[in-house]
Amino acid sequence: MTVYPSGLEPVKIRDANGLLLAYRFRIPHHLLQTLTDSTALLKPTPEHVKDGTNNSPVRGKYQCRIYTVWSDYSRQFKESQDLERDWEEEHQWLHTNKELFDFCSD
């Protein structure tokens, strides 16, 4: 069993070939508090939809949001359905949490 330090320094977890598998770091409390508080800006997520046969969720009907922009092999960007639907709320949420996203990107 490998034990990793719990100090303030970031931890890089690599495989036997040196490939980076994970990177763990502490996020300042005030950024997490902003994230928690700003969740109220978003519309509530729909409840899980069950299929009625084995009481499992229907594919694609999970209690979550997918906010993403991507591009396939063209220069045309595509937005997820959740992003298109919740644009106003999501934009404010992203702006409110910009410092968190910048911190994690750095």
C-alpha cells in the first residue's frame, strides 16, 4: 500500500513508466464556499427517471448537468443541451466561480 503525504504540497501520482495518473492539491476554502453558495444560481436538476422494469435510471436521465463546449473535426463549436437550455444561469455561475477555475487551471 502506498501512502501519500497529507501536507499542503501538491501530490503527483505516476505509474511505473512515469506517466502522470492523478494530481492532488488543496483548494482554498473561500473558493469552495463560493462554489457551494453559487449553486443556488442554477436551476434545480430533475429527479432521476426510473424505467419501471428494474428501477434503474433511464439512459441520459440522470440528476446532473453537463455544461460543455466541444468541437469535432470542424471549426464549428457545439454546446451541450444543458448549456443551451440554462445559458443565463450557467453564465452567471461560471463568472462567479472564475477564480476557482483559474486556480485549478494554474
